[in-house]
Amino acid sequence: MKARVTVFPRPEVLDPQGKAVREALLRLGHAEVADLRAGKCFDLELATEDHELARRELAEMCERLLANPLVERYEIQLG
Amino acid sequence: MKARVTVFPRPEVLDPQGKAVREALLRLGHAEVADLRAGKCFDLELATEDHELARRELAEMCERLLANPLVERYEIQLG
């Protein structure tokens, strides 16, 4: 089963990387970029077809390694 | 309008970051992770409601700054 995990800084947390990218885009003339947050993502191939198990395992991976729940939120998509 | 850009190394390109994350997950006991690719993503707020314009602008941002088309592929989602 394929899965995608997306990790972003929480809305209340500063995002200096996103700020820098937005400023670079503005300098390139993309004035329509009102806001930008930068995150990371992971595309996984899981050796299971059990959606409930996959979701549980992915949440554990996020809590332990892929994200820092104190300052980041994560999304799990199964596909 | 909200948009999400996702950038991953092309399938034929090595992904040492993804390999390191997968190996760390295996060490944590997540033996079901058969493959993992690591990428970056950007959530944008655009000051336009014109989907066609937004898609064109985002493609240009990807080609010029957000991705390296030689070794990375990108996806644009409008939401």
C-alpha cells in the first residue's frame, strides 16, 4: 500500500524557511504569494493492505521520528 | 486560493535522505516499510482565484526556485 505523510510547522510556530522562500519568490516577481509554509513529506510503500494497521503504524512513525509533535503537525494519506 | 506544491527526487535519482529515514524506521521495528522517498512541500496562499493563472505561476515557481527539474519532479494541487 502506498502512503504519503506530510509534516508542517504548527500554525503558531515561526517558519523561517517558509519566510525565506516567500521572500525569494517575491523578489522573482511572484507578488501573489500572500503566505507560504515550508514542510517535508514522505512517500512510503508499506508491505500491508490493512488500512487501519497502516494508519496506526504511520501515526507511531510520525510521533517517534518523522515529526516533532511539539512544533509540527502531520497528515497521513493512504492511497 | 490555497495551493500545495510537493517536490520529490525523480525515481531514477538516489535519495540518501529517504534511505536514512527508512533505515531508522526499520531499526525502530517498522519492518513493513518497503520503500520510502523523502521530499519537501510548500503550502501557499495565493492572492488570486484564477486556477489557470495559479497553475501557470506555480509551475514557474517550481521551475525557477522550489524544485530542481533536473533531479526532482513536482506536483501542484489547488484547493
